[in-house]
Amino acid sequence: MKKRLFIVNLMLCMLLSAYAQESPMLHIYNQAEENYSIGRIEQAQAILEENIAKFPSTLQESVYRLLSLCSLALDKPASAEQYASQLLTISPYYSPALADPQRFKDLVNNIKFGRSTTMTTASSQAESISEVPVPAMVITEEMIRDCGAQNLQEVLAAYVPGMHVIDCNHGINISMRGVYSNDQEKILIMLNGHRMNSYATNSASPDFSVSLEKIKQIEVLRGPASSLYGGVALTAVVNVITKRGGDLDGILLKAGIGNHDQLRGDLIFGKHYFNLDLLVWGSIYKNSGESADNPSPVDYKGRPQGRINIGRAGNSPSYDFGVQMKYKDLQFLYNTHFSQLVPPLTISTLGASYDYSAYKTFNGITPGFTTNSHHADLNYTRRIGNLNAKATLTYDNSDLTHYQVISDYAMPELGDLLVNQDSIKRLFNNPGIYRYINGQEQTYGAQLKGDIDYIKTGSHKGNLMFGAEYSHFQLKDVRYQLGYNFTNITPESHTIQETGKGHEDNYNAFLQLKHQWKNLIFNAGLRYDHKRRYDDSRVNEYSPRVALIYVRPKWNLKLSYSRSFVDAPYLYRKTNEILPIFQGNQFEGTLDPESLQSYQITFASTEWIKGLSFEVNGFYNRASDLIITHLLDYVNEGKNKTMGIEFLAHYSRQRFTADFNFSWLNTFKNTIFAVDVDDNNNTPALRSNLLLTWQPVSRLRLSTHILFEGRQTSYNSDLSQMFRMSHIAEQIDIAKKEGQQDVYEKLLDELAQTFNRLIFSEKIDPHIIFNLGATYQLGKFTFGANIHNILNTHYMRSGMSTRLVPQKGRWMMFTVGYKF
């Protein structure tokens, strides 16, 4: 009995103590609420903002609500949205009261249901999209579902103007404003701010290893973003934001089946327990691909070609597993994912069919591009007065395999062209030639960053952000081998193994200033990156950004300049160093970082007409030192000057929504393979998407996606002409040694003519693709159906050093989900 009385007394003392601490702040809050009720809005806001860090947790919900109401009353929608977002962060289940203004109710509901324009990617802090210094957009969970996409690539290509699907015959790839490479290595892809791009290849394929079911929203920055994110953020940034446990509040099971042996499974668990928010997800996907005719019935030697396989995801299923936990200010993220993508054609511009099942298996890996990655992130955030601080520790580990078939047929001429060692050259006299590259990378990183409000008055608001980061990358257990006769392989070379290994260190620091004077915002940032490469060479890069933004309640205007860079991928640099070992030459030269400068002007409008929002953006890009892939090596010889216009619009009315985007791109200087083509390469000048959704009854939602791509041209090097040039060069050497001047001059002329034929072009016709989708809600069950390319339209795409590749025909997926 005494023990119970002691506990009761102790609890009463704690409650009285808490009340004693809360009482002065409660008085301050009541004073602000009274000022608001009698129309003294600015006084109410000033009282709350001066004491915001002092309010106890029991009052924070009310404080952020009143601050949001004050901002709406003062016609400051960006601030209102920011405070409402903070309110929902504290209380995810918050619902406005009946007496609250309708604008506040709409604002809260828009944020809760993913229609908010608030994003964090542009400045690493929450801000309205109207204040973001570069063109940006948010793709919501609802939009992902409506477009019927099967992977991240399809989502981005559907909604982001300027992003275009590229098929480099390697894997799932996407370009931004006509700039791309063999893999997805020009766009930074993040998961909740954590870099997903490999440190060895710079790539992060937006493929089936990225579960769409876990996504709350996708934030996209269109344009260079190295001022915050350094290398890889050359042309754009894509930040995948996961749901929180409180968003789901239960378990979601989902299964899907489709043609081409498609199977999909998803399991997501989410829960919010007091100060702990937990999300766990798992996703698997597999298919056997679509069998189709080779677009070229014969190869460059006139040999017949067999059928090819389009869109195959490998023998093993792609998967994505992860967990995210947030306890108060501490957050932990772990994600592991696997993907294997099978190229339909052989390496580079050879572009021939091959017998996939005939080739050797390496530790269960068949021909294709395979990635098995692990990512971990631990961060702690703390607000100290006006200072927001965040410390992050990261760990990344990936097993990378590039297993490429070169040719089913013997190719002695290729051996003569590439290899000087007779022992290696002889393997090209055999059929079934392939290349196998494998390596394991791991990277440790640490980051400190913070921001502080240095001024906040009635007409001025200023914020200074700063940070520093360090990462240590290491590649180990490297294999680089050539194989022949489908299953034979050259002995592993200790020299190649040791040459392939290495480690690199990255140091960077950044500073960003954001100052607002009434409706005008000045935003400027500068980042310094220093890399110590494996060969002890140094890379020093400065990435500036400056923007001027004019914000009005229903429209905004932005002018911006930014410069970005991406260092040449470690794998490319090492490949260039390893190849001479096969060729019997000394390694000469290295690869420099690629760079891009962009000037942009953006006008955006919100609700000028009820339900309609739109944005139009004009840009000029100048890129240099772009890396061009030759047959097996890489060269800094690409230049690109491009201008364009991008337009996007969203219209919503009751049970109907429409999303439209359009892009026009004109490349007036484009250097590839040391030749100026002055045209877009594998990128249409005109491209548009129209996505329509209609909800005829409350349980049924219908959607359609219409894609139009205009005529485009694909430029590539002709391998047969390359062989011809190699043969002529040998004859020139002979003629020079024997003093045959007439023959020598004739051969030089023939070599020049052959070089002029080295670059060839192929036309890709315009095409329209129709997709259809539907979802039906029946209690806790959700049934879905999506049909891609319903008319089974046949069309082509291409990429760097790649012949025309047929695209997927009619693919269907039927799903059923159950929410516990």
C-alpha cells in the first residue's frame, strides 16, 4: 500500500513540475492566440517565433497551427505550408477543426495526401517549391499509382519534362536534356537523401530494384545541382522519399502477375509508436523477357541473326528490402537491393543477337549487368536556438558485375584491332567471345551540416546553410577477363587484379545563402570538392549556383545559373589502364571530370484558374569533356550546347485530374566520336506526356497515359569502317617503309574517305504509345490492372555506341493488395 502511495505521489509531483514549467509558456501562447483573434496577426506571429524553441512538446502542435494560420492571414503561403508540415511531422494524424479557415483545412489535407509542393532536396531544408532556386517538381504517391509504371525509370519519363528513356543495350537508363552515358551516371539518385549511385561506376539504375510501393513522393531538381551534392549531380537530382510508419499504420500485402512470366510481390509494415516511427519493406520482381525479331536480319558480315530477348530482368529476381526507424531526433536507414538486366544485343555497335543460355555462369551470374548493394545511414538532428544541425554516418557496399557478350561468331579482325599480344589475339579466332568484369566496392562517409536563421523581421528573412563531408572509397577483389568458346576463359592475371584495385578519398565543403526581402529571394551557393584519386592525382572542383526568385501568391519567376561536374567513373579510368595490358602497350593519359553549365528562366503559376497549375522553363546548357564510349575504352571528347523549353501543367477537378508535360530540345553543337553532328543524338526534339485519371465512382479509378516522341536521329560509329581503317593503316606503314610514294598518298586519301564514313546515322520514326490502368477498392482489398503499349506499337530507341534496339511491346500486369 505504501509503495502504491509513493508511486502516486511521485507521479503527481512530476505532473505538477511539468505544469509549473509549462505555465509561463502557456501564458505566452494564450497571449499570441488573443492577438490573432483580434486581428493583430503580426504581433501574434512575432510572439510565437521569438519563443518557438522554448515551447514544451505539449504545446508545439498548437504553436505550429497558429503560426500557419498567421502566415495564411498575412498571405504568405510558403511559410504557412512550412509550419503546417512541421505540425504534421509532430502529429501525423492531425485533423483541422470545423471552425478552422477553409484555406487551412485545404493546406493540411494537401500535405497529408501528398499534394504538397513542399520539398527538402533543393536546399536540404523544407521550403515551398516556389522558393526552390532551380526548376523542380514533386511526384506524389498518387501520381505514381496513376501512371501505371513498373519501375522508377518509367515514373520519371512520364512526369519529368526533359527526361527521356535511353536504351544503351546495357540496362535501364534515362537521359536529361540529351545528356547521357552507357549507364545512369549523370543523374544523382538518392533514397531519403542517401546517395544510391555507385562510387565505382557513378551509376544507379532506376530499375526493378527500387520498390515503388514504399515511396511517399519523388523530388526532382531539373538542372545542375553540384553546389549541394557534388559529383554525379551533373544534370538532375532525384530524391526518393519513403513513407513513414505513421502513413501506413499497418501491413500492406500486394502480389502481381503478368505476361512474359512477370511476378511481383510487395510487403510493407509501418507503425508509429509514441516517439518511434518504423517502416519495413520488401519487394521482388522477375520476368523472362519478350522474344522478338532482331531489327537487323543479318550482321555487318551478312551472317543471319536470330531472335532477341527484350526487357529481361535476369535469372534471379530483382529485390528491394529495407528498414527505416526514427526515434525522436535519431534516424536509421538500411537498404539492400539486387538487379540483373540482360542486354538484348551483343556489345557496342556490333548489335547482334546471341545465344544467352550457351554462355558460362559465374557464381550463378549469367550474361548481363548485375548489382547487389547495401546502404546504411545513421543521422542525428538537433535544433539549438536558431541553429539546425545534422550529423550523418554512411556505409555503402556493392558487388558489381559487367558480363558482356561480344560475339557468338569468331571475330579475328576484332583481335587485330584491339590486341597486340598473340596469345590473347588468338581467342578472337573462336566463337562465343565475351568480357567479364567484377569488383566489390565499399565506401565509408561522414557528414556535418547545419543552417541558421541570421535575420527574421517583418520584411527580411535570411538563412545560412553550411556543411562538410568526407568519404573513403575502396575497390577490391577485381576480375577482368576475356572468354571464348562460350565457356572457356583466359587465366586470371595477377597484374590485372592488382591494377584494378584501389582507393580514393573525397573531401568537400559547401555554403549556401538564402535571403528574402518581401517578395524577392536571393539564393546563392558554392561547393568545393577535392578528390585524391587512386594514382595520387588530384581533382579540385568548384560548383557555384546563383538564383533570383520573385514570389507572388499565385505565381513566381526564377532566374538561375549553376555549374556542375561529375568525375570520370573509377571503372572507366581503370578500364583504360587495364586494356593496354592486353594490348602490350603502356598506359597513357587519364580521364578528366565532365562539366555542365546551365542558365534557366522559369515562370510558374498556381490556381490562376481554379484547379490549374503550370510551369514553363527555358534553358541553355553547355557541357564539355563528356566521356564517349568507344568499343572497349573511354575518351573525353564530347561537347554539347543545347537550348530548350519545358512545359508542365496539372489540372484537378472533383473526380478528374490531368497531368501534361512537353519538351522541345535543340542541340546546335554536339561533338561525338571526335565529329561535330550539330543535332540531337538519340533524343527527340519534341516529346510530350498526357496522363488522365477519372473516378466515375468512389471505389473505381481509371487512368490512361499517352506518350508522344517525335522523329530522332541516332549517331554511332560503324565498326566495319573501323576494321577497314585498321587494315588501311597497316598498308600505309608498309608503303611508307618500301618507299611507294604513289601508293602511300592514295592510301592516305582512302583512309580519309573511310574516316568520313566512320560515323553513320539511323532515323527513328515518331511514335505514340498508349497505356491503360484501373484500380478498384473493395473493403481492404485493392485490385489493379495496367497495360503498357496496349496497341503493341513497334518502335526503336538507341544510346551511346549502340545500334537501334527494339522496345517492349504489349506488357500487362494484374495486382491484388490487402491492407491489414
